[in-house]
Amino acid sequence: MLDHLDSAAGWVQEHALVPMLWQLGLIQWEEVSQGWAVFAIYGVVQVVATYSICVPLEIWRPVERWPDTRAVVTDVIYTLVSRVGILPLVTFVVFYQVQVELTGFLVDHGWVQPTLERVLPGLLGHPLLVFCLYVVILDFSDYWRHRVSHVIGWWWALHSLHHAQRQMTFWSDDRNHVLDDIIAALWFGTVATLIGVPPLQFPILVLVLRFLESLSHANTRVRFGWLGERLLVSPRFHRAHHGMLAAGRRSANYGAILPVWDIVFDTADFSREFVPTGDPTGSEALATGGYAAQQWAGVRRFTAALAPQPAAARKGVQ
Ligand SMILES: [Zn+2]
Ligand SMILES: [Zn+2]
């Protein structure tokens, strides 16, 4: 399958991107566009796979039904921009390029790059186990990125865009401020580089993780059972994170893939049922504006959070 994806990317590069770059006088960007094409094709596969599984689940057992779904259309735009546009580019430029350069630099200086197999030699010859460990480590780091983004005022101002949606569906996973996306990609890419994820495994890793994250936003009453909900983040578990908070209740369920971090660090709440979502503290533009209006409202909230103000107002939502 990977070969087919690479050939599809090659076709897009040869027949669409290279002629376009020649026309625009930007042929020096050929290598970047080739990298983007590979990762964008992975993005398309991600969207199609997620759509084919989540849509039937949302039709089968929806949590909510809405007469007007314009706000969901904006989330679809987020998904396409993020998975086929920006994310592949950032993934290639930041992660792939940096890792190739870093490996070259280390080899030139006679050093070896740290990888999980070097730290734990017992893992050599067990690629599937190594892949699972990558997932566990990256998910652990993502738990903390997400949790900290709720605590720091300016970061919450950006992340609150993700929480503003009152019509949460599997499309809502990518509903993020572009600055928040860039921070997340840098965070993820840095940890992936430190643990030595091979560049060619990176897209497969992202494919698996992002599918599970989309599923956790789905508008469906699917349950994983008592044990299943403790092993894998379910739509019910993540909806509780997006749920509007009753007075005195703190935010919970920060995990993206594995609920174990919430259990260990005492932020898990399995008691909340399928609650309404949204952020009453945000502006209407953040909730129901179009893509550009939401991004702009996010910038305004971000700059307001950075402006000098009383300590209480600087705090995020914990
Ligand atoms: Zn959050
Ligand atoms: Zn979410």
C-alpha cells in the first residue's frame, strides 16, 4: 500500500506541482513540494479512512442532531487545511528535513543518533513493539502538552478555539488555531526526533494516532465498555473533556489515545455521560464564525491574554 501511495504522490508531483512551480518561477521549491505531495497523499488516505468509519457510527447512534450544521462545515475545512495542506508541509519541512539534516550532521561528526533500540537493546528485531512504544511515549508527551495548554493563559486563548464547537463531530479534531497547531507539531516533532522515530515511519504513526483522535470526537454514543474505556480514549471520554463545566467542576480527560495518563495523574473522569460541548467564555465568532473569523477571534483572544491584566484573568481553564 505504501508503494501505491508513493506512486500517487509521484504522479501529483510530476503532473501538477512541477509544471506549476515552473510557471511561477519557483522550481527551487521542487524538493519541498515532493515531500509535501507524499505527506498530503497520506492526509487524503487519513480523511477517507476516518470518514468511512466515523460517518456510519454518527448516523447509527448520534449523541445530538442539529437542524443547521453550518458550524460543522467549518470543521470540515479545518480538516482539509490541516491534514492535506499545512500538516503535511510542517511535517516534511520541520520533521523530515530536520531529521535528515540532523542524522547527516551526527554521522559527519562520528556520533550516533539516540534511538529507543540503542537505549534498550532488547528491542532490536521487534519493530512492532518499538512502534507501540513510540505511540506510548508520544501520547504521554501529548497529554502534558494538552494539559499545560489549559493552564497557561495565552495558550488556553489559542486552544479554546478547539473547545468552542457546540456541534462536536469527528471533523472537530482538527479545529485548532493555526498557532496552536504549529506548537503541537513542533512539540510532537521534537519528541519524535529525540526518540529516533525513522522519517518513513512518521507518516504511518501520524495516520494511526490521528484516526483515533478523530474517532474520539465523533458524535456517537459508542461505548468501549468498562475496561475498553480505560485502555483507549473513547468518544464518551473525550466528550467529557469538551463538556461545558458545571460550577466548581474542573476540566478532565486530557489524554488523546491512552486514558492511563489521566488515571495516573488524577485527571480522569469516567462518570460524565454524553454532555453538551462548547466554551461559554469564548466569543460567538470562535463558536460559529467561518474559518478566517475563528482564526482572527483566536488571535484577538491570544493578544488580550498577553496584555497586562490582573493575575486572575490570565489563568486558563484547569
Ligand atoms: Zn483541551
Ligand atoms: Zn478535542
